[in-house]
Amino acid sequence: MGRPQTVSSAIVVSAPRRPPPVRETGIVAWLRSNFFNNIHNSVLTLLAAWALLVTLPGFISWAVTEAVWLTDDPKVCRTAAGACWAVIAEKHRVMLFGTFPYDEHWRGVLVIAIVIGLSVVSGFKRFWSYWLFAAWLVAMGVILVLQLGGVFGLRETGTHEWGGLPLTLIMFVGTVVGGLPIAIFLALGRRSNLPVIKSLCIGMIEITRGVPLITVLFMASLMFPLFVPEELNIDKVIRAQIGMILFFGAYAAEIVRGGLQAIPRGQYEAADAAGLTYWEKTRKIILPQALRIVIPALMNDIIRAFKNTTFVSIIGLFDVLGATATALEDPLWVLYAPEAYMFIFVLYFCFCFSMSKYSEHVEHDLAKGRNF
Amino acid sequence: MDDKNSESRPPESAANVIVEFRHVHKWFGDFHVLRDINMVVGRGEKIVVCGPSGSGKSTMIRCINRLEVHQEGTIIVDGTALADDTRKIEEVRRGVGMVFQDFNLFPHLTVVENLTMAPVYVHGIPEDEAERQAFELLERVKIPEQAWKYPGQLSGGQQQRVAIARALMLKPKVMLFDEPTSALDPEMITEVLDVMVELAEAGMTMIVVTHEMGFARKVADLMVFMDDGEIIEAAPPDIFFENPKSDRTKLFLSQILTH
Ligand SMILES: Nc1ncnc2c1ncn2[C@@H]1O[C@H](COP(=O)(O)OP(=O)(O)OP(=O)(O)O)[C@@H](O)[C@H]1O
Ligand SMILES: [Mg+2]
């Protein structure tokens, strides 16, 4: 009888190996595949091109051809049809250094150079060692000396005189360097088996996350002095710094916790089975993997921390944005605020964009040779 | 050393017993997962544990290094009764090597670093000395050429052999294997079993959860069959395979040996 006829079938052939089909290359193919690959995209491309054609010439004539680039006379700007970039040259010292004494601005320049220089160095994995950490500590000491003065024959400059980009950078570096360890401890504490530690950490995180940064800063600058004796009155910059550290720490803690949760249980078990203590396990096995996972999210928060430094102007500290606002109180130049703010816009963009690229680079670096 | 406890121990448990379960019970919530487990493992002996899925095999051997905590009864490992004292647990764990079903290598460390991590940080062995031992063991599990790769770049069989080497780095007195080959493709199973047979021949004490009955026949001193949280049958392999007493064992063996 045999079984019924099967429907399935396969054909036996012998096909020689050959290279893959050649893909279209060249500018036309590229344009077609990126801009005109279907009717919707073609319409969008044409619309966008039209919008550019309408706006771009006007912008270029305002920003470039009709602009006044250099003059110390605001009247020249008034007669011109374009942008008045001269305001930047005229006011850049106040914008960048705020109320810091004019003759001491070179110290601020050094601070900026140190921060940027070390950040760039930190971007290369081959420099990652305890030396780099030590270098940051030394750098922070040097920065403090440069900003405070009073030693090595430097003129004394109190924190009330600090301002501009150096203040922004100091607040930012302080927030990240101080906030990351706090974030890690809060995240670990939140997963602790000890109820006291766990609820303390949850409380810290939730309370800090539950209020806007402005409130934290107001608390730090206005309410804090009411509760502590006068002789204990801590410097305003330090109070703002602590507020920002806590705020950043609470947010970053939740990000780190996400990374901790992503580590499979088997990793904890393998570390336990080897007899590692809690801290050995955390430091050597869990955190390196967890932090790697959260680098993009963490960088997002770090960039936000950079932008959040602008809030300190609310409590009377002049960061680079606050200093610019002050610089523009000059009635002769106040008309050209948009140009000055565009400069600040570009400045912030450069910093934030490099941080974003930096995180991409670190991620890429860490991913080399590993697939997990 | 502890006179108050020694009187309650049966005489054989002094020197040549490495692991002992006495009336051990465990619950997951309301679920009674281990029911009155009694088992003695002698030094140098090989125990193979088998049984249907969900019968509590993993849970039982994970109790030995306290990855799971039992609620009633006593587990004694190398003379130390397991209790909540963290220090003692860490010490016990250093004498017990464990190999998991899905390897659990540390993906962010190279093969060598996976091996040297615990010896360097736990035992304070100098790094170059640990590295020398690591290469010896990699030689033994036949993958010295993979030393500088990351686990993600190895095949499953290679990863499991690294995991065995990693567990051996701490010079354990007993090795636990929880289904070490069940995540592997057939052609990789042999390479891992070969290493385990060699280890057994070298005299290592082993407790192995596995369904590889060929391996069991070859090395086991004692077969333990578990079902539904109980030990149903415990016998030397020749008796266990030829003449099982319990019907449940017979059924299990008939299911597992048909393919
Ligand atoms: N952490 C846990 N919480 C609750 N129940 C659990 C937990 N771990 C295991 N169980 C349950 O306990 C029982 C025994 O699990 P165990 O992993 O020990 O079985 P097993 O014999 O190893 O099975 P398998 O052959 O599938 O690995 C199962 O029913 C399982 O669902
Ligand atoms: Mg299991």
C-alpha cells in the first residue's frame, strides 16, 4: 500500500559560488535611495528643499553679508541691516567671566583649559587608570586655588566674585564627580536586604525626585540658613553645589538601578559561588557590567546636569548665562541680546554635543571584542 | 573541634564525609520543594542526581553552597554546618566549586581574568602566580589558545570548559555540576563530558545533576533519583540501571533511555 503521496519536495541542484550582485553606487543612486525612494519621501524632500530656499537667503544675508563683525560703537550696528556680532567681541569678557576681577581673568582661562583638557584626555580608554583619577583630584585642587586666590601671591577672590564659564564648569564637574558615587550607593542601597538602608535610600531618591531643581536650590540658598546657627553658615556656592549633587545623584541612581536590574541572576550566583564578598562582587562583577549598560542614559543625565547649571542664576550666582544677561543690561548694547544669546547657544551646543559624541565613543570603545 | 555537636553525628561523618544532608526541608513560599532529604557524600566519591524536571535537583545541590537557603534540617559541608553567618558561608563557598547550566562566565572579563579574579581577590594569590595556574587549567580543559578572548567569542562547549576551569581555580574539595551539558549542542556535549570524566578519574569529589546516563554509568559511585522533592531511590549504577526498585524510577529510566 505505502504511505500517501507527500506534498513536500526539494530540488537537487549544484550552483557554483559567485560574488554578491553589485549594488548601485554614485551620487544619483545615493540621492535616489536616500531622498526619492518612494513618493512620500520625494514629496517631503521637495518640501524641505523649498523651505530651505525660502528661508536660507534671508538668514545668510542677516547673519553674514549684512552683519557687523567688529566695532566698539553700537551706532554702527544700528544703521546696519544685519546681525551685530560686535556685541560678542565687546562683551565677551563679562559674558565668560562674570564679576570676576578683570585683571584676574587669565585664571578663569586656565580653569577652562584644565577642565576641557582633562576631559579630552579622559576620553581615551588607554589613559583610564587610577592616575587619571588622581589627576582629576589634583586638577580640582588647582582650580580651587585659581578661583579662590589668596595664596602664591594670587589676589584673593571670594566665591561671591565667581562667575561665567568657570563657575558653570566648576558646578558641572562638581555635580558629576560628587553625584555619581552618591548615585551608585543610592542604587545599591535601594536593592539592599536591610530594611533601614533600603527605605532611607528610597526616601532620599523619591523626595529629591519629587521636587523641581529650583526648589532644591531655593532650599539650599534661602531656607538652609534659617535652620543652622550663623557661625555655621556655609558658602552659597557650596550650598548650591550640594543641592545640585543631590539632585543629580537621585536621578542617576534610578538609571544605575536599571543597569543593576539588567544583570542576570546567574552573574550574582557565579560570584557568590566563588566566595566573593558583597563588595568584591559589586565592584568587580556587577557594577562594571551595569554601568556599561547605562552609559547612554547616564550621559543623557550628565548633559542635563550641564544645562541645569543655568538654574544657579536664580539664587544670585552668575553662571555663563546669568553673566550674559548681566552684560546685556548695558543700555547701549541691549538691542543686540539675540546675537549674544546665539553665541551662548553655540557654546552650550558645543559642550553638549561633544559630551554626546564622547559617550558614543566610550560605548564603542567598550564594545570592542565583546558581544554581551 | 566542637564537642557539643559531634555526639549527634554518626561515626562515619568525621573525616571521610564532605557533604551531608540531614532531614533537610525547603519551601518556596507554600511549595514544599525539598522533603526530608538525607544524603551523605564521601570524599572522592561521585554522586549523579537525576529525576524529572521540577523535582528539586537544582534546588538540592544549590543548598550545598547556600545559593538556596533551607529552612529545616542540617547541611554540613566539610565539617561546617550551614547557618546564617556570612563569613562562614563565604568560607564554605570557597571550598565548593560550581558549574552552572548556562555557564555564567563574566562577560566583561577575558577568559584568563575569569579564572584569576577570585583567587587574586579572595585568596590574595599574586597575579602572575594565579595566571600560571590559570594556564595550567586551561591546558587541562584543552583550550589554552582561547585565553585572551572574551566569553562571548567562544562556543558553548568552550565556555563550559572555561567555567569548569574557573571553578577548579579555588582548589575546591567538592565540585557541583547542575546540568552542565543541557544547554549544549550534541557535538559539544562530548568535549565537556570528557573533561568531567578526566576530573573524576583524577579523584575529584563530584555531585552532578545530569541526564547523561552514559556518563553516569562510567563515573558514578552512587545514583540518586529524585521526584517531587523526595529522594526516591539511591543505589550504585549497576543496580540502579538494571534493577531499580521503585516504579517511578523504572518509568523515568524508560522515558530517558528510549531515544
Ligand atoms: N526561586 C524559586 N521560587 C519559587 N519556586 C521555585 C524557585 N526555584 C525553583 N522553584 C520551583 O521548585 C521546583 C524545583 O525546582 P528545581 O529547579 O530544583 O527543579 P529541577 O529538578 O532542577 O528541574 P529541572 O530539571 O527543570 O532543572 C520547581 O517546581 C520550580 O518551579
Ligand atoms: Mg535544574
